[in-house]
Amino acid sequence: MEDATVIKRDPETDGNGASRRHWKQNPEAVRANILQVARKAFVKHGLTGAKIDDIASGTETSKRMIYYYFGDKEGLYRAVLEDAYARVRAAEDELELASLHPVEALRRLAEFTFDHHAAHEDFVRLVMVENLHHGRHMKKVGDLSGQNISAIRLLDQIYQRGCTEGLFRRGLTPLELHWHISALAIFNVANRATFSSLFGDSLFEPKGQQQLRRHVGDMLLRFVMKPGLSVEEASARPIAETRAIHPDIYRFRETWDATWATLPTEGDAATRRLHFESVSRSLRLPSPEGVDTDEEHWIDTESGPVRVRLFRPHGSEPLPALVYLHGGAWRQGSPETHWNITARLAAWSGHLVISVDYALAPEHPYPHALRQIPAVIAWAREQAETLGIDPARLAIGGDGAGGNLAAAVTLLSRDAGVPLSAQLLIYPVCDFDTSRPSCSEYAEGPLWTLAQLLSAHAQYCPDEAARQSDPLIAPLVATRHDRLPPAYLALAEHDPLRDGGIAYGAALQAAAVPVQVDPGKGLVRDYLHAIGFGSVAEERLREMSLWLKEVAG
């Protein structure tokens, strides 16, 4: 295989005289053209029968370029499979089913799948070819399972909403529902020839297909409906509020869920931490230009030494500073897992971000981590000149469990007479009251289930009574919230702990603390990790950074 430099010196035409100038101008178009022709070849001849020479002759490129892009024939075949499934999932995303009544959403998904497979017979043929190969090539496509898990998640959301509204019977799984939908849609194409030969083709004429399409939706709905409840009655029931998850978050969840699928929900703490570090490294983006990230310090505290990593933006000193506490349910995470967030906060807000690698539960439960953070603040104030920061513009912030710690530290700092300029609380844990509506509404997630969060709470603080009464564990239960620094609360609509954050914002406002609340419409807990999967996470983080810059003055 020639390297790219040799390919660039190729003449402007191939052996057939076809122009190849656009290879260097639009490689994605070349790749798409190859996949389109190869798909037809694999559908018609299978993997074994398809010839690279024939595929090349049908494209606007050459055999050598096919090898350049895909390695070999099996690599091309795997890419065709991946592209075919990606197109199905993208079409499903465009349905925006999260905004529909669950009965209508389930029907639309079933009928869409029937229509899609009927209109794209080559997709079904590809599935049949791969089944002849016992699925071994699909197993080699690294992103395919993660890419297709979105179909299961989408079904699960629809099903859970139907269960919550008292429409669907419990005890089913989204995987079962997906199987039933796929079985009917694929049979309609895969067995068309034999079925028609035996029984005639009336069902495959336009009228017959319309009837079958409707039957598919009816059968699936009757399968999931609660006994005694008709589809018509269920469809007439209004949904209290239409809620849609932002499309960027769907794309993020596909990857995020797939990366965690191999680990048990409550696995060994050390294993989960290592996995989180690995996942975060794989998702790490280049740091914004002008941000230095190499500086680390170790600080002595009464709960043992703690490491901090500095994210330093270019700017005139003294800089404002932000002590940042990462999320991870108190049990995992580090400055490195939240690199995408802190590097951008530094660049966009102009703050020196001091990211704290605090002690983790269950080995170090409450109050170990909390005791380390005031020491970091004291160190930052004492070393302000060396660090190039303004101690009068020292803020604190964090996400998730880190938001909980940040809020608790503002209470400690107020009572100790240590001024802080601002608090940035991103989907914080403000209390442990599970009777709030959001806890039941999003008990099964997305991303975090209530059971997972409760397990994390118990490992951080095993004393249940303390979790309900100690303001340094649950800042919302503090008797007073006055004289706290100005706050920015970034919440997530689809979060079991959303209502606790809303209540905390109200408590700050009642105490005359300046507070700005972003309700996080369409977002889920931990959405800032979706930076790189679309614009929504970046837009929210830029808004937080702008607020920090304005507060710092």
C-alpha cells in the first residue's frame, strides 16, 4: 500500500480516464462512494463472491485507494456494515420520539422499522450475509455495539415512560421489544420470495404492506399494554409534560453506555476508577490553545496530602482563580477525568483552575475529602503571589459530588471568615431527600439511576441520619444560607436529583444570595462529558465561563 505522499503525486486520471482530482479535496466523498458501491456488491454476491476489482470499477476511484482507506476486503465489508447500521440509528434519532406520547412513540418506532427495512432491502440482505458468517465480522467492528445500543436505550426510555404513566405492564425488557420489532420487519423482506411463491404476493402489494405495517404496531402495543387497557384508551391519556433529551446527548450516551457495559454497576472500586480514567482519556480533546496544564502541587492537609493540577490560561497576572472539585459520585474521578471541562473553564473564563484530586470513598468516607479542600483554599491564598493569582478573586466550583463538596465548603468558609468570590455548582447533590418528584420520575435514569446514586451516597456517608441532617453533607438542610458567595446552578432536566438543585437555588434566593439557575432543558446528569459530541455541552460551559468572568470583574 502506498503512503499518502505517493498518492498525492498520482496523475489526475486513473486507467479508465476518470478524474481523481477530488480525492485530495474531499476524501469523505471518496469514502462514501466506495461504501455505496461496495454495499451493492456485498448484497448481491456476499463477502466471498464480491471482488475488489469489480467494486473499484464501479467507483470513481481505484483498487489501490480502496486498500488505502479500508485495508482489505474484510475491512471494507466491516465498514459497509458499520455504515449501514449508522444510517438506521441516525434515521431513528430524527423521529424525536422522546417528545411523543409513549403509545404513539412505540407505534411510530415499530412502523418506522417496518418501512425502513421494506424500503432498504439491501440492509436486510447485509444482515442475512453476516448471519451466514455467524456474525464474526460484526464482532470486529469496535464501535458497532456502542453505536447500536442507542436503539435499546431509546426503546427503554419509551417503555419506562409508558410504565410510569400506568400504560405498559412491567417486567419486559427493551431488548425483547427490539427483537419483536426486528423479527417482523426483517421477515417481511427476507422471506418475501418464498412466501410469495407459496401464498401469492398480495401482502407485498402497496395495500397489503400498509395493512401489515399497521398490524406490526398493533401487535407490539397489545403485547406491552397493561391488561384491560386498550390501545385507544391509552392513546387518549394525556402526558403531563413533554420532555425531550437533546440529540447531542443521545450521541454521547451511545458511547458512554457502551464503554461502561463491560463492567458491573457496583464493581470493585479500584477497577471502576481505572476504567473511568481509561474512558476519559479516550474522550479527551486537545486542550484549548494558550492553556498550560503541566503544573502540579502536593498540599498537606489534616486528611493526608492532596494533589492539585493547575490549568493556567494566558493572561495578565494576577489572575482570578477557581478551585474545582470533580464529579464521580465521591468514589472515582480525578483532575484527569475532567480535563476537557477544566481546561475549557480556564480558557474561556480566564481563571487559573486548581483541580483537586481529593480523597475518595469508600476507603475515605466523609469527612476526609471535605477536610482537604479548606487546606487547598488556604494554600492558594498563601501562595497567591507565587501562583500569580488574586486572592480576592478566588472562587470554588464542581460537578455532581464535587458540586456537593463545593457547596459545603462555602458554608465552612463563611463561618470561618474566609471570603470566596463565587460558587459554580454543576448538577450538585444538595440533599438526600428521595421523595422529590424528580427522584421517581427519573428513577431509571438516563445515565444515572436513583439506585446507583443512593449506593454512592451510602458509601460516601454510611450514617443515614447524618445524610439527612448534617449541612456539610446535605447543604440544603443548613439553617441559614445568607452571606454565601454569588452562585451559578447548572441543573439537568433529566436528573433524579434535579429537584434538590432547584430547592437549593430557591434557598439561596430567599437568603438574598445572587444566584443564576440554568434548568438544563433536555440535558442529563454528567452532560458536560458530552463535549465533543455536539454543541450543547460546549454552549453551557461557555455560559458558565462567561458568568465566572463577569463575577470576577
